[in-house]
Amino acid sequence: MFITKAPKENSMEELRKEIFDGLEPIEIVRKWFLEAKAVEPNDPDAVALSTVDSLGFPNVRMVLMRLILDDGFVFFTNYESVKASEILHNNKASFLYHWKTLRRQVRVRGEVFKEDSDLADQYFSERSLESRYGAWASRQSKMLPNKNLLHNKIEDLKKKLGNNPERPKFWGGFKLIPFEVEFWADGKYRLHDRFRWQREKIGENWTVSRLYP
Ligand SMILES: Cc1cc2nc3c(=O)[nH]c(=O)nc-3n(C[C@H](O)[C@H](O)[C@H](O)COP(=O)(O)O)c2cc1C
């Protein structure tokens, strides 16, 4: 038995208007994100982030895209994790938002740069104290023989670091600056809408095209 769902109109009128108003794609992502935030019960900022390993194999995992800045998108992680070493080896990456309730996706491709400035310090200081100890304690992506080791390490760090631990140097942000952004919205009878923004290089002007679904 095939699963079918009721066709639903997901009007792109507003997006078309924004294109003609000359909005930058990152501004439109921000608008879509805010609409998603109003309806998605969990993690509307969750994205599937894809990097490539040294042999060229894609590698994908979820991260929370915490900041949408005027020039790019920032997530935070451990600089010694697999994803970080892949980015440091090859800074080309892509990520995908999928907002199920809105039936929309946004695909972004670009180049990634370390964001370990004051912004990372500020973001770290705003995390819960438990999460800050967690960031200190986790050797993300390395083998953990048993979970007690991690809990014990956190207890030791609490004593050592006190109540206001600073950001560890091995933890911080990465900013993806896009050269391609594609918006997809569900359409009736699978006649979906797709609009793709592209630019040759970061800093150059965008061109936008409609794509077949
Ligand atoms: C919804 C969701 C959000 C996540 N957000 C983050 C994040 O913001 N940063 C992070 O380092 N890991 C995050 N993770 C964990 C990653 O998916 C991944 O397991 C971890 O970062 C190790 O990935 P790596 O070995 O490829 O570096 C998240 C997982 C889920 C399911």
C-alpha cells in the first residue's frame, strides 16, 4: 500500500515577491527560519551538515545552526571532532534545513571558516553551566570505553574550573559563507517550487533561477 498525503498548497507568492524586492538569500533563510521557529516543536535550527573526508567520501550529521549572520551561518562544535578535521582539511561543505511542518527545505553550499572570536566566547558563556562542563569534558568523536569515565571527568572539571569556565580552545564556531542557496516548497501534486541563488565567489552578486521540481 502506498502512503499518500493530501495535496497542500504551499504558496510561494511571498518568496517570489521577495525575489523581486531584491532580498539577499540569507535574509530569506532568516525569515523562513523564524516562520519555522513558530511551528516546529523541536530544534527548528537543526541542519544536516555534510563534509567530505580525505578520500572524498561525504559525511553527514546533524548540528544546530545557532546564528544566521548577514554573511553566513554559524554552528558550534569541538575543533578536534571528525567534522572539524574534515573542514580543516577541505573547507567546502553543505547543509540542509528540513522543516516538516512547513514542508520546506533550504539547501546551502559554501566555504567554512573557523569562528573562534569574541562571538564564540559570548555564545559559550550563554550556554548552561552543565553544557559548558560537557564541552570541556567531551573528546568528541574519540572512543569512550564507558560512560562513567565521562561523568567522573565532569565532576573533576567542576572542581577544577569553578562556576564560570571559559571557552576551551578546542571548542568554538564555524561559519559557512554560501555561494549557493536553494529554497524548496511543497506544491500540489508534487509540482514543487524551487528557486536557486548562485554566485561565482563569496562577495559577488547573486543570480536567481527557478528550477523544475
Ligand atoms: C538535532 C541534533 C543537533 C546536534 N547539534 C550539534 C551541534 O550543534 N554541534 C555538535 O558538535 N554536535 C551536534 N550534534 C551531534 C552531531 O550530530 C554529531 O554526533 C557530533 O557532532 C559528532 O560528529 P562528527 O564525529 O562528525 O564530528 C547534534 C545532533 C543532533 C541529533
